[in-house]
Amino acid sequence: MKSITIKGSQRESVGKVSTKALRNAGKVPCVLYGGDKPLHFSADELAFRHLVYTPNAHTAVIELEDGQKFDAVLQDIQFHPVTDKILHIDFYQLFKDKPVTMNIPIRLEGNSPGVRNGGRLLFRKRKLAIKALPDLLPDFITIDISKLRIGGTIPVETILSDDYTILHPDSTAVVQVKASRTSVDDEEEEEEEIEGAEGTEGTEAAAEGADAPAAEATE
């Protein structure tokens, strides 16, 4: 999984006054949990744009001015209800030998024949909660929908991996195609094509049969 570097400064004071001053200066107050004790630090709001505003999941490398470095994952984020500015971020420290839980985005691949025939694609789970060692965390989970027909569903049990554990029941639907009023069932369409072909052959045979007596009468 790709890591985003966050350069910050450790906070000496964590009161409301200092927090407000940080935000007025364009910085975001943060807390790193998971270590021996919580670590309070701050960083420029612009430093989080690739971590927060991209669809792929990323881990973070937090670099402090005193040289300390921490691998971490974003745990919680608070936005201003009006301006959407980042107010606060909580991180959780990563250790190579300890599994971590993250919400990983789903990426669809291919063209569904069910959708081509007028069905509605329903994206039931755009992210899945998984548990894995930090080095095995994927940026996203790819699902191939090139064989997904009308009425078909791709459940969690079809995308299991040895690298991580998906924290949803195996029967959970991730993506499916539902019939719509204008949709044509894939099998029905195939049968119609076959019937049409047989009808054409029957017409040709009838035409040949009609010509035969005419030839005999001529003789």
C-alpha cells in the first residue's frame, strides 16, 4: 500500500486556546494512538490532501521535526460542518507484526453483459473492512464484472484472499445486476436468436418445396 508522508510538529499544549490558534494558522491538530502513550502533533492542512481526498486507501508516514518517524493509518477525521475544513485527525500507529483493520475501496473491472442488456448495476459495498498485516494491505480490491449477468451477484465469498481477512459475512453482496423494465434477460435473448435462425431456415425450405412441384409440372 502506498504511503503518504506527513511532516508535522509535536504539540506541547493541547488546550482549546492552542488548538484554535493552530487552526487559524492553517494547521490541523492530530493525535497518534497505538504506542506507549498518545502523541499529539500538528501539520499543515495541505499535507493531508492526498491522504484524505483520494479514493484509494493509503497509510501515512508521520515525520516530526525532532527526527521521529511513525507508520500510521488514518483512524478518524472531523470536518467543519459548514466549510468542510479538516478540524482534527486521529491516527493509529502501525507495527509490522500486528494486524490492522482498514476500509479498502472496491474497484470494478470489465463490462457487465447484464448492464449491456439494460440491467441496473447496484454497487452494494464500495468499501470493505479488512484485517491484515501492514505490508499486506492493498490499495484497493479489484472485482471483475465481465461475467455478471442480470440477476447475478458477486458476494464476499468469491473475493477472499490469503493476504487479508474480510470482516463481512461471506454472503454479503458487493455488486449485483438487477433487471429493469427495459432489460432483456441474457438467456432469453440467446433463445430468441436461435428461434429466429430456425424460422429463417424453415422459410427457405418452404420456398424450395414450393419450387419443386413447379419444376415437375414443367416436365
